[in-house]
Amino acid sequence: MYISTVEELSAFCERARAFEAVAVDTEFLREKTYHPRLCLVQVATPDECVAIDPLAMEDVSPLAELFDNPAVTKVFHACTQDMEVLLQALGTVPTPIFDTQVAAAFLSERQQISYNGLVHAFCGVTLPKSESLTDWSRRPLTDKQLEYALDDVRYLIQAYHLMVGRLNAEGRLSWVLDEIRPLAARSHYEVDKREAYKKVKRVNSCTRRQLGIARELAAWRETRAERHDIPRKWVISDEVLIALVKRAPRDETSFRAIRGTEQLSEADVTSALMAVERGMTCPPAQLPPAMHARKAPSSELESVVDLMNALVRLVAERSGVAAGMIASRDDLAAYIEHPEQSPLREGWRFELLGARLDDLLSGNMGLTVKDKRIEIL
């Protein structure tokens, strides 16, 4: 069903509220804009699948109300980008949510399983990939495009019910919900322009004073990109931003001497120079903290982490929870230094691994090889 009017949308959302869960997916474009442009929203209940066209309607508030409904779980696969675009388009972050990619990692699947992989594993269906490069902003959409889009939720709602049944049977549903809960926080998707510098490539090579300049320049870039609704890299690239940070130009001539600034207007250069000046004159106490790259662990510590990682893989194999979901090598190294601050001391991770790590590090437990497999002594 293709929905292009507010009346049709309201009627569908009224029907959808009768179910405890609906599957959701989005199609959007972001290559030429600052904010992703929502082009299509697919929603499935156990009874029907619909493709909602937000480009055909001025009012999509019934959809926002459905996504805000606390009695209806919104099911996504790898939800982060969908949540971001829905917040921008609808002004709300769907809640509560369930992410099947996260859940699959607790059911003997790899940590970042694709949607096609999920559907094949849980529904026994192989999906076509023929429309994966579609320009979803073009109208009209063909029947083939709509069917392709609806497949993303038609099987998702089926997989969700199968997965919840298995998770309940294995006593792991609460584990999954604990992992998913932070993904429904609005703050997870809101951009703080004053924090944008932290995502600039190679920024961790900067001194604190240079970080002060980077903070101002990156915030200026975000503001200009948003104002003109263009990708931030179209304003200046990360490479150019770092060059400006390192050279700290004080006038237009020295600013223009850096390649990659030619597209900026005089007004842009003036405002960028003001950003550089703010960074240069920022009081030392207000400069960002240093962002030094993580030091490589000593060979002795690396050997201990190797042993701990072997235990993680063994626990993952026995439990069916993906090793990467349990702990990364960085998590293990941090555990050695400050175990009391580690997430491995909390919740399901402690239940699954933390106590064993304590025994391993204290010498109360060992690992051996038996029949070419690692075993606990």
C-alpha cells in the first residue's frame, strides 16, 4: 500500500496502534545536503505493509504520534541512520525501539549482520539487490521500487517475532534491551556544533591551543553548511580545516594561500578568520583537553590482553553472543588498568564474562588446549 495523503496516513496509524510492535525502515538521501532528506518511510504490522511518502504530504504528524506511542515498539535493523533522519524530519526519536542487528549478535550471528543476512538466517528468504542505488527522491516510484522498499519491513516484523521468542527462551531479552536502550536517547542524534571538532580527521595531532582553533573552525563550518543545506565537506574539507588550524592565518591573503579555500566568499573568509581569532585568544583554562592518540600497550600487557581475548572468544563460542558485542581489545586493556570503571563489571557482561576475567587475572583460572580447542582449566 502506497500512502500519499494525510487521511490515508491517519487511518493506517490508527490501525497500527493496535499492535505491540511495528517494523520501520527509511529511504533517504544525504549526498548533497547537510541534513539527510527523508524520501520514504516503510512500516509493517503483522497485517499489512505500507510505503509512506513524506514528499507528498505537508503534515506527517500522525506518523510522529505513532512513533511516540509508548505502547508500540518500533523495530529497526541498524537503527542509527534511520533515527537520525526521523528526528530531523519528524522532530521526534521513535521510542521504545528494538534493533534486530543488535539482537542477532545475541543469537549466534555476527555482530554487524546485514539486513539481507538477517532475513536469510531467520526467515529463510533471499532478497534481491536490484534497487539498492535508487534515487528515492524521484517521483513517481515504480511498483518494483515500492516492492523492494517494502521487503525491508515485510520480513523485519517476521524476524522480530522469531527473535523475541528465542531471546525469551534463552533468558536474554533483557540483555538485548539493555544494549538497545541508549540508542533511543535523543541526545545520541543531536549535533552539538561545539563538539564537531572531535570528529575531524587527524585532529588528535593538535596541541590544546590548536584544538581551540579547531573547535571554533569546525563549529563555523557546521553553521555555514547547515545554513546553506550542503555537506560540510563542500564548505572546506577536514584536510583544509587542519591546515588552517596549524597555520592559524590572520588575514585573507594567508588564508587564501591554503588550497581548498577558493570556493569561499569574502564574507565566508572573514567569518572563518574570526573563528581562528577566537581560538587563538581563548583563555588557557577554557581550551579543550588534549586528544593524544592511545599509547600502544607494552608487550607484557599485550600478551595479557591476548589471553583475555582468548577467554572472550571461548565465552562467545559457548554462549552464542558475538565476541565483539561482549568486549573489544580496548575494553580488555582498560579493564586491567581500572576494572572498577569497566562496563565488564556491570549487567550481562559481568554475568557472562566479568567474573571469569577476575579469576583469570588473579591466577585462579587458566586456559589450555585440548583437541585443538581452547578449554578452561
